[in-house]
Amino acid sequence: MATVRELQRRERRQVRSAAVSVGISAVISGAAVVGILVSEAVSPGFVAWYYGVPVVVGTAIWWMVLSAGETSTQAGGHLLLVIQPVMVVCGVVAALLHLPERAAWLVSESRMTAAAQQCERMARPQWVGVFLVEEMARNRNGACHFRVGDRMGRDGLAYFPPSVEPVAEPANSTHYTPFDGRWYRYDFVADYTMD
């Protein structure tokens, strides 16, 4: 028959084991969230979402299993269990507010503007500041378009020199929204008509 001391040791080991599992789950989830945010800021594409979201969902399921266990009833267990959901919620809020992209923009604005003023075609993708620019080209209105990331050339950033005003281009369905000063986001919207 186990003594009280042995039972207490077993319980402490179980609590430590559960705490380590919760910690590992939080670290994996947090790394996936940060990876998605950084990838979206510097090189938007679907790859980060394709791999990152399943990791976040998987760790969320693991977190729910752990939270249903005894960890949450132990002293300090509630605080440990709150870390992962708070990280995920902060990541979602940061993504909705475009905070990583804004931080990347603060670091890269001067380099992007210098590149836009030259607007030389690139032979291959290259880093401009912390943005991975897939393609750079001047359109017929004089704006310099930067395709940032790999979203099939559908969107990016455009720089309009002071003498050029952004105007939607209905011929190829390019639409512009203000981003920062003379910089605009551009995206292509298919204009399908049904006869």
C-alpha cells in the first residue's frame, strides 16, 4: 500500500508532466502564430496559412484535452492554461489590425521608396527592406507596382509619384486603396458579367 508521501510524489509528477505538456503546446502554438504573422508581413502567401493554421488548430485541440484534465484544478494551473488562448487571440488581433505588416513597413519604407523611384524591372525576386518583392514594374500611368509575396500577382503595393494620381483601371480591374502617403495597395478584382 502506497504511503501518503508516495501519493504526494506521484501527484507532483503528474502535475509537472501536465504542466510541461501545456507549456509545449503553448510554445508550438505561439511559434505557429508568430510564423504566420511574420510570413504575412514580409512575403504574403498561402503557404504560412496552409501549414500554420493546422498546427494552431491541433495545439488548440491538445490544449482543450489538457484543460479538461487535472492541471486546471492545481494551484497555478489556471494561469498556465490561459497563456495559449491569449497568444492566439493576440495573434488574430494583430493580423486583423495588420500590425506585423505595419512594423515591416516602418523598417522598409525608405528602401521601398528608393526602389520605386527607380522602378527597374527585376530578373528574379529580391528583398527590398524586409519585403520579398516577387516583381516590380511601372504601369502605363507611371505608378510603380510591387508584387509582394506570391499570391498569383493579384495584389501588392504601388507607388505613385507626386505628379500621378491613383485611378482605378477598369480595363484590367485594378483597384487602389490608400496605404501610406503616395503608397497604395492594389488588387485585381474580376469583373464578371452574366448575359
